Amino acid sequence: MPCDGKVPAYTTEQAQAELKQLSPDWCLIEDGKAIERDFAFHDFYRTMSFVNALAHVANIEDHHPDLEVGYNYCRVRFSTHAIGGLSDNDFICAAKIDRIPVK
């Protein structure tokens, strides 16, 4: 469910514990207020295919990451803006993004 802003943000310690359940490519940034992962691709077509798959997951989850996209890369950053930090939704969505095949 989308975060309504009524839950506290994860502490850095909570975020570090949750991070262990994701691909080791995810890292905490912004003093533990966001998680980020870089994805690399062979070409623009594969990059955009991944971005479209990610957008589909984000739309279904109603939780949208910040993206930085280039010819052969995509940087994904999750944070729950309503609480100014990380929530369950960030880690759930990151885990689902981890399941998108990357080739």
C-alpha cells in the first residue's frame, strides 16, 4: 500500500538490516534516507526495456523511484518522500526490481 506519511522513516540501523535482503548492488545513500542501485546494459534498447519493466512494477506498486537513464545505464533511487526517508515500500519495490532480468 502507498505510504500515507503516518509511519516513521527507517533508522539507519533498520535500513542496513533490510538492505541485507536485497542484491548486494544496492547501497544506502543520503545518510540512510534512500537506497540506490546502478544497472548496466549493452545498448539503449536493453536499457529502455528495463526502464519500461521497472515502470510497470512501480505503477502496480504505486511507489515510484527516481531514475537517471543514459544510453547503457539506469540508476534507480528509492525513498519515501512522504516521510523523508525509507519505508517498507522502498525495500519491497527494490526486491521486485531485483527480479527483472538484466542482460
